[in-house]
Amino acid sequence: MEKVRIGMIGSGFASRLHGNSFRRVGGIEVVLRGTADISADAARQLAEEYGYEYWTTDYHELLKDPEIDAVILCTPPRLHAEMLCEALKAGKHVLCEKPLTGYFGKEGDPELPGLHVPKKEMLKKVCLDMERLEEVVNQSRCIFMYAENYIYTPAIQRAAEFVRAKKSIITYLRGEESVQGSPSAGAGYWKNIGGGTLLRIGCHPLGGMLYLKREQARARGEDFGIHSLVADTGMVNPGIPEAERKYLNAKPQDVEDFGTVTITFTDGTKATVFANDNVVGGIRNYIDIYCNDATLHCHITPTDDLETYFVDDDGLENVYMSEKLEQKTGWNSVFVSESIKRGYVAQLQDFLECVAYNRQPLSGFSLARMTGELIYAAYVSAEEGRRVFWEEVQSL
């Protein structure tokens, strides 16, 4: 059996999504070698919780460790680009959480760049950074994987199988990720995340839809590309009276808490993404696929595998039911096999097999770059109130 030894950089929510999935990977021996975080307590706790052999507060120790084959970047987005380059140059395969990179401000920017820096300036910087990163990835002999779990969900994978088999034309895609806001106070600041809901959560349905159109094009022997896009974003939460938003966690300072973008592909077909931080009732993830000969609804979360009704929450204080759903009484749709249904297990399986057998993943750099550039082009569209053409983006 092939063996892959892992280093985890970062110890937040995403690192636990991966940690819960390692034990479900098959056919490969996974060795959890080390974890790194600037917080010693966080690094130690993660190592003890999942069985890593050691922990450190300096991620460079993982990159220098000859016993580590691959690292997973679960750090804040503003650190991704630098860490990715360092890891690849150190000879480590890399699985990078989303977004790959973004605009996080530069010297001389105002305190809230999201309100003051033109989005076209941001887009240009992101395009230049993506070009540089692509060169580093291409020059490396290591595997790079973009952690877009939507692609690996059983629903999306089955839908892609049908599209390939029938050689269907996808005429319209509609996808959404909506939540009750982020629990992180830093999510309200552009300098930390690189954007708001469209970047932070809208990237998921967008990545899934780009993958589906790519699979359609491959099955039909056609080219796949973007023609143009039009977007709208806004800050909804601040307009709600403070006393009436106690159930909403969004606290945008200079980022959007609502965003939508409609994409026109080069074949004239369409896709629309919705991302909203002001939704109660748990996380909502889906992609609807409308074809010339079929309609497919991919319900990622919630699902109806298990519905519960509790008159009280006695004994359930420490029982996890679903993400972003604190209320456990009444009727609820409970997550079952979450790490499988949301694609985390298959995502790790693909990455580890790529490392073990030297092949490329389903979710690679081209998807990461297109997703990032599309979202920043959407910011330009929303700010300037116009359609943005892809040839304009490619010329930057």
C-alpha cells in the first residue's frame, strides 16, 4: 500500500474538515506527521485531537521535514500565495484551501480597502498574482490541488456522469451558498479575506458549475470559455435595525454580505451564483442543472436523509447536528455522513492518489485561477454597473 505523509498548516475550521476525512480514505496509508499554527495551544490541540506526530508554531519546520510528502494550507487567504510558493519550492505537494489568493491591500491603502480601492485595480493585481503563481506551479514537479469540495460531492459527480454519458448541453446553471454569517469577526474586513460572500462562499457553487461546463465541453469535444458576466453586490445587514439582527452573524465592514453574478459562456449558455450571509435556518448549498435533454437538482445541504423533531435539547448540548444551525428543537434536517456528502472525503482521496501515483487532480490550478479572476471581475461589474467581457480580464 502506498504511503503519504501529511503536514497541516493552520488549525481552524477547515483543518478539522480534513481531519475528520482522513480516516475514511481507502487504499493509501495516511501518516499525519505534523501540524503548525502560530498559536501553540491551537497547534497542540489539533495534533492531539487527530493524532499528528508533532506540532510546531513555525510552518517552515514542516516544509523542512523530509518525512512530509504533502502539506495542506488551511491558513487565512492572505497567506496562501506565499506559502504555496514556499511549499512547492521545498518539494512538497500542496492542497490549498479556497480562495487561492485575492487582493488584501497594499502599502498606502486606506484602512478599509473594500470601500476605497477601485475593484479594477484589485482585479489587475489578482490577475498578475495568478500568472506568477501559475508559473511556479508549472515549474514545480509537485502536485497542486485547489480545495473545491463541491466538485467532489456525490451529487455533482453523478450529475457529471450523466452529462458526459448523454453529451448533454447545459443551457443554464443556478447555484447558491447561503449562511447565517461567519463566526469570525475578521470575515467582515477585505484585508483579511480578500472580499465578502461572493469570494468566501460563492466560490463553491461557482467552482462546481465551472467544472460541470468543463465536463460538458470535454464530452462533446468542444472548447470551454467565458464570454462575459454581470454582477450585483451589497451590504444588507447594516441596513437592518440593530435590535432586529440578533440572529444574523454577518458584520460587514468593507465587504459585501450579498452577491450574485450571472456568467455567459462562449457557447451562449448561462450560469448564476447566489451568495448570502443573512440566512437563518442552517447552511444552504445546491446546484441546479438545466440541459437540452434533462434537468438535474443537486441538493448538497440540507438533505432529507434524517429529519428530527425534539421537544427540548436536553443532552444534546455537545451533539453536532449541522453547520450554522444552533437550534436543535422542533423539526431539523440533520447532516448524515457529512464529510462524504459534502465532498471532503473524495477530495482527499483524489489528492492523496495524485501524490501517490503522480497524476493530476480533478480540481487543479486552472479552476482556481478562473474562479478567482471571475469573482474579481464580478466585483468590477458590480462597482461600475456594467457587463465585463472576459477578453478585458485576459488583457490585464
